[in-house]
Amino acid sequence: MADEPVTFEEAMARLERIVADLESGSFPREESLKKFEEGIQLGKTCREFLDRADARVRTLTSTENGEISGEDSTDDE
């Protein structure tokens, strides 16, 4: 990928453009396959961004004993 996205938003914007291009059906098969391949890679990139964000949120919201804080408790005590 020549224009490697550096943020989640850039990756999503590029992925959305690729989806729109593919949905239009106006590209030759080989170019469509290249776009599809790039889209798959961008999907993986977006998933990695989200996984890292999830890990950060879990770290920031976990308590000292490893439990997640801020979740609703089922105890009525």
C-alpha cells in the first residue's frame, strides 16, 4: 500500500472508499481484486487499532485485583 494510513480514521476512510468503488462495479476484474486485497489489509489494520484501544481501555479501567471497574454489579447489598 503506497499511502499507508497512520490513524484509524484514515484507514476507515480509505476502506470506505474501496467499498464504494467495489460496489460501483465499474472497475476491471484485476483492479477490483487489487482493491479487495487492499480492503482486506485495511480491515486487519482497523482491527489492530481497535484491539490496541480495547487493551488500553481495559488497562485504564481495571482495578488493582484485575477486575474491570465501572461495570454494573449484580449484587444488591
